[in-house]
Amino acid sequence: MEIDLAALPDDIEVLHHLIGDLVAALDHKRAEARAEIDRLRHIVKLLQRNRFGRRSERLDDDQMLLGLEDVDADIARAEAACPASSP
């Protein structure tokens, strides 16, 4: 959301409303980013369980590498997209 700082209203109530909208939008984006991070972490856990589980349940090494190929990059991208905040 782009805001023209030169065109901000002088009314305090309107500014408070504007700030509230911005905070709500950032909270929504943060929640989406955290959901994506949680989804990717779940995938990693499943892949690790398949990799290090009982012998009969293990994935082939090539399948494991295929599954993990982009997960680290996806997690880093999702964390970078998530606005910094205290948990």
C-alpha cells in the first residue's frame, strides 16, 4: 500500500483510522507468511520422518533430495516476506 506523505489528512481521527487499516493489513500478511512457514516446516518434518523412519518406510535418497530441493529456499523467502515482529 503506497501512501503519499504529502497528501496525508490533518484530521487525527482519519489518521488513526488509516494507521488501523495499515496495521490490520500487516497483521494479515504476517499471518499468511507464518502459515506458509508452518506448512513448509510440516513438509520438512514429513520428509525427515520418511528419510530417517523405519527401513521399510524410507524414501529413496533421490526422492528425498527432490523433495528438499526448494524447501529451504521457500522457507527463507517466506521468512523474508514476513514483517519483523516479536512472537
